[in-house]
Amino acid sequence: MSDTALIVIDVQESFRHAPYWSEEDVAPFVSTLQRLIDGAAAHGVPVLQVFHIEESGHFSLASGHVRTLAPLAIRPDVVFHKRRHSALIGSGLDTWLIRHRTRRVIVCGIRTEQCCETTTRHASDSGWEVDYVTEATLTFAMTAADGRRYPPEEIKAHTELVLADRFARIATVEEALSDAAMSAAA
């Protein structure tokens, strides 16, 4: 049994209805994330899917958009709903990880600098080892108060900078899966 879990955060159709949505990086993101999900499942690593929900709008359950982002194929072991940036607050995910004696988590999903980064910091501070797989995260351009536009690549680079060796190991899909395979074999 693996002591690692893959946490797939907010990879949901809700984002397609947000004003900042861009298809630009979606195809490579989905392809990379699919490799990570399939590899985790092949190594016996539980795949945990987290959806962000709100009372109204495109993140509400009533909207019908709180479902897996197409064309991603995922068969999660467990699904959690969250209302905060950290997937570990109020969703039951933390309890599941403790109950299943999880030592290490692999974090991926949407948005790189928001829910993925926040969950990573929270997981690290709570005692879990964290692999942050930036290439399996997606974000969108942002504009600062001074009008400067930050492209997704810059946001991802900044997220890696602030997480690396403090809150997480920045890992490729292959590195995360290699460690998962070794963990499962032990």
C-alpha cells in the first residue's frame, strides 16, 4: 500500500466560464496531468479529486459546471468538495490522509498560485512531505494594480521560487512517479 497520495485540485469545467479563462495552455496541461494521474493509478497511489464549490455562480453545484475538465479522464478513489483555497480546510481531505497514513502528497491542478500553492503550504506546515508538480498545474495571466501583466509562465516561476525547499520539492511528473513507485514497492 502506498504512503503517497495524488491530490488533483479544482480541475473542473467551472473555470471555462470565468472571465480570465484561456485555452492557450489547456491541451499540454491536460496531457501532462493525464500522464500523472495514469502513472499514479498504475503505481497504486490513491488519486484524490478536489472540487471548489461556492453558493452561486459557475462554481456552484447547481451550475452543472462542477465536474472534471474535459477531456481529462480520471477515476478518483475519493472526491472532496472545498470552499477555501486550501483543500485541507473543511473538505475532509486532511482526515482521509491521516486515516490512510499518508506520508507524502503530490499536488497538481488549477490554479498554480492559488489553491495549488495554498494547499502545498498548508500540507507542508501540517507535516506532509509535498511534491509540487508545476508542469501539471494550470493558471492564467494576471494584471497587477499598476497595470503590469504577468503571464502564466512568470506566475509559475514565482510559485516554484517561493515553494522550493521551503514547502515542497518541485518535481516533474517522472520524478513524482518514480518516488511513488519506490514507496509502493517498500
